[in-house]
Amino acid sequence: MRSPRLTVLAGCLVLGLVACGAPDAGQAFAPEPAAADVKMPQSPVTLNIVDVAGNLQLTQQIFDNYKASHPKAVSKITYSKVTAPELAGKIKAQQDAQRLDIDLVLTGTDGLSAGLEQNLWVDLAGKYGDKLPDLGAYLEPAAKMQELARGKGVVVTYYPSGPLIEYNPAKVPNPPKTAEELLAWARAHPKKLEYARPANSGPGRTFLMGLPYILKDRDPKDPVNGWAKTWKYLKDLGRYVEYYPTGTSQTMQELGEGTRDIIVTTTGWDINPRVLGQVPKDFRTTTLEGFTWVTDAHYMVVPKGVTGEKLAVVLDLMKFALTPQQQAITYDKGYFYPGPAVKGVTIDMAPPESRQAIKDFGRPEYDRLIEQNPKAVPLEAKALVTAFDRWDKEIGGDKVRKS
């Protein structure tokens, strides 16, 4: 799901030696510049930002605001998109060629994890901690999400996520209340339930990580030895799933069109598609018995190879993005509800269109569910990659269809 205002202003993700915004010829490739070299430029720079999480829907206005208010630092910002599974390979290829043309990556836990596994990200906290935003300003759940970055990324937006079940009340007048009831419903209504491949989908991976809590599996943090009930359940459920899209938007489209009657979702993926008219306003959501929020966040990460001057600008941009007045923009139209990652940001601080969207399409029960139900951080990098790989091999890899 992307808002109509999310446009790709420039696509410059290139693997070869010719790249827009690449370092000048003869410029040394320094994986992580010395702290003394991280200083604001004498002339404004171009920043190339790559989004693999749909985060620009929440933050592009923030970055544009920074450019407008810091003309001596930034002359131009270009935006491009790739999918999370593509990200690590593309960046690694550019780093190996010593011709990086990406200055900042906006990613969820999937792209963050893949980059951590391959050591692609600049060690921000370890080498430039004095230049980072105040990480003590985070909401408590966002602070826990920040820990997953291991100092190599900065949380920019946060939400409790899910997993939630979204359904057409005309087709599902009595929605499942337990995991067992959901499986029984899918058995009785084959091909009418759907979720997207977890490696490509926030709701998909939230469902994957949330099931161990719902099923009371042995260890929700150990997909190898602690998810026996979860893997069996997903195999059983998969018998009644026609295919797994490679993007969440496809599940929303099929729900709205009537091809599916139940999909998995999150707070933001419930609200925003209804704001945009992709899903009817009167469609409903519910939770399953034993529900625990699996929290989610978007991160700002910097690939190794960014020059000292650009890194200085990016770090200053990060500080700007975490100020309360800019964070209020992330309420957006409910895409990552609530959205803000720092303390003291309320809906009345948001732009008028955001306030109206939440008033018209938000769900009052979400605030109660957020307050009353436990919250758990997602799997750490290695475990998440392992879970994705096992799902692909044992659950749905042969039924994945590109959206």
C-alpha cells in the first residue's frame, strides 16, 4: 500500500560503475570515515535515499522539510524503491565495486536483519554516538525496537503492529476467535484466507512471529527449536491457501474485490487501505485468543561507503526527523498507526488531514488493545532470517506468486 503522494522522484539504484549520485572519480572509498572527517559540507550535497519498507509515505515530507530548512547542507534529495529481499545483494554489489550510490536506507526489521548479517551498515552508535539523536526520547516499545539495530540503525517510526485478522463482515458474520477456529474456518472455506510471504510483508511476518504466542509454543524467540506447534499449524493452514503474494497490497486488493474473505493485517494496514478506498470502510478486524502485539519499526540505516560529509548530513537529518514536530507527520493516514517513535507526540499535533483520517477510519478499540495487551519485540536478525528461510522451504515457497 502506497499513498498517491508517494512518488518515486528518482530511481538511481545501479549496480555497475556508472551511478547517479556516485562518488566522484578518484574519491577514496572509506567504509566508515574517521570521526574527524564527519563534518558538514562546504557546499550542499545530493542525498540518495532508498526505501524498502514503504516508509516514505510517513517520512518523505520530513526529509523535504529538512532540505527546505537546510539549503546549505542539501541541494537535492532523490528517492527510489526496491524490495527488502533485494536490498542486501544490491548494496553488497555496490560496496564490492567501491561505487556506492545510496546514502540512506529506510527499512523494516527484514532489511535491517539482512544487512546486519552481512555487516553492511555503518556502526553509528559505536563510532559517531555523539552525533546521533537523543535515543532516550523514544517511547519504551520503540526503545526496545532500537536495541535490535545493535547501534547500526536509528528507529524513525514505530507501531504495535499485530497480528490482526481482517474480514468482510457480510461473508464472515462470526469471525474466528481462536487459532483453532481460524483453521477450521479455512478448511470450510478453501482459498478464502490469504496472507503474503513473510519475507516481503509486514503483516505476513507479524503473523509468523505472533503465532507462537497465540499457540503457546515452547519458545516464541526460537523458530528452530521452539516453534513446533507454529510450523505444524502453518502447514495445516497452507492446505487451504491458494497462493502467497509477494506483497501486502495484493492481499488488500483481493479482500476488497471479494476474492478473499479473511486476511492477516496490522493496525496500519487496516486503517490506510480503508482511507484510500482499497478496502471498504465497514470491513472489520479482530484478534485471536492469546494475542500478543509483535511490535514493529522502521529504521534509518547507512551503508558502509558513505563519505564523511554526507554522513554528517545524514546524522543531522536523523536528529531533525526525531523532533516532536516532525514525528507528528508520521501519523499520516494511519499507514503505521500510531507512527511516532518518540515521547510527547499526540494526534492533535498531526497535520489536519491526518487527524481527519484517523477520526474517520481509525478504530477506538486499538488504543485499548495497545494498552491492555502484552508487547513483544520481533525476532533478532539471525533468527528472523532463519524463520523466513524455513517458511520459504517448508510452508509456502512453492506457492509464492509475484504481486
